[in-house]
Amino acid sequence: MQEPGHAEDAPSDLPLSRPASVALIVASSTATALAVLTSPWGSIFFLDDLFTRAAIVAPIVAGLLVGALQTAAFGARLTLVTVAATTALASCTLLLAYPAVMHLLGVALGTALASSGRHLPAVRRGAALLLASITLGALAYGIPVLTAPEPPLVDLVEGSGHPTVVLEPGTRAPEIIDPVTGVLVDVGGCLGLASRDGGTERHRLVFWPESTEVRTEPFVVSWEGRTYGLGDRLTIRAAVLERREGDHVHYADELPDGCEPFDILMT
């Protein structure tokens, strides 16, 4: 005799055939995790400089809701086994390991909430239908984000006879930036900073915040409420990206050839 809490695992009670049930579980989990990953709360953890608490909460909450519906429709055992197997496959890509594992944690919580008692056939069918709707909605959200053309990594503000100013929309985590003091100079055709490091003068290209304003006559940049021109001395807070011979940095293809080899100060 089956325990009441496990009666929903009987194949005859499933609203779809077992292969179709597994397919819907995989599709709903994959689509939901994808939608969260491509949302403003998505994260791949170890490559995310701005990792926040929302990157923990969002995939777990989404997994909880989907897991509860999966359990209501198909039972706890089939849900957990299928989602765990899907997570293991997704984790092989490494980049998807974090969102997949966080989704599995959410599903486990949802399964725990929805696994008590026997669900009526009407409830099972309704949960399966809602899962299919969520899957389509999640795909409709996530796929356009994934397939959208990649925006430029940097914006170049060019002016005849003046250094090119490189603007970059990224934001650095506070713990990886340090103050750097130097003089604004032309670095291989781009606006950079000349600073002294242990008695040696170093020229480095500056990636300015996207909000920086540039004027050409005369050539100045306006940043954090102040205006600077070539030869002016200033202090910026930046993360240093050092270039080594033979390195290929993904920004390189978008930079002018003359300033591509220099180290970069990323504000």
C-alpha cells in the first residue's frame, strides 16, 4: 500500500504520459531558469562583479513556484529526479552551474510545500496547464534577450586632432578599485593618464564612465562635476587591467589600434 503523501507518484495518476511529463518538467525548469538568468536579477556568480542578494533570492523563488506546480502535477519523486538530472547536465557547462543549482534548491523547497496529501486530477491538469503557460512565457522573455545583438563593449568619442575618449558602461565593485593620480595625456591616440609608479612613468588608457561629457573646442572632458583638459592633473578611482604580451582582451577589437596595447584604468 502506498503512503498518502506518495500517491501522486503513481503513473496512472499523471495528467500526461510519463515521457511527456518529464519533457514538461525539463522545459518548465529550463525556461524558468533561463528567464531569471537573462533578467536584471540573473547571475553566473563567479564572473559577476556586482553580485547581490537578489541573485540568490530570484532563482530560488522562481524555482519554488515552478517546483510546487511540477509536484502538484507530476509528484515529488518524478519532479526531483528530473530537475536534479537537468541540473547536473546544465552544470557541465560551468557558466550555468550557479543558476541551475539555485533553481534546484528552489524546486526542492516547492516540492516540500506541495508534496503533502493527494492532489485531485483536476488540480493536476490545472498545474500542468499552468506550467505549460509559464514555460511559453519564460521562453518569450528569455530568448529575445539571448538572441539580441550584443551592444558595443565601449563607445568611442572621436574628434579631429584630439585623442579618442573611450566610454564604457560597466560598473566596478568597490573592493577592486583604487585611487590613481596622474596627468591627462594622449596615449596612442586615446585619452589616458600618465602616472608615476616607483619612479617610473606609466601611460595607461582610461575607460571613462558612460556619463562623461566630451567637448572638442577646446578639448575637455567633464566628469563628476569637474572639467579637465590635456595636461591637467587629477585622481580617479579605477581597477587596473594590465596587458601582457600575447594577451587578447575582449575589449581590444573595439579600440583604436594605437591605444590597444596599453594597460587600462577602468573607472
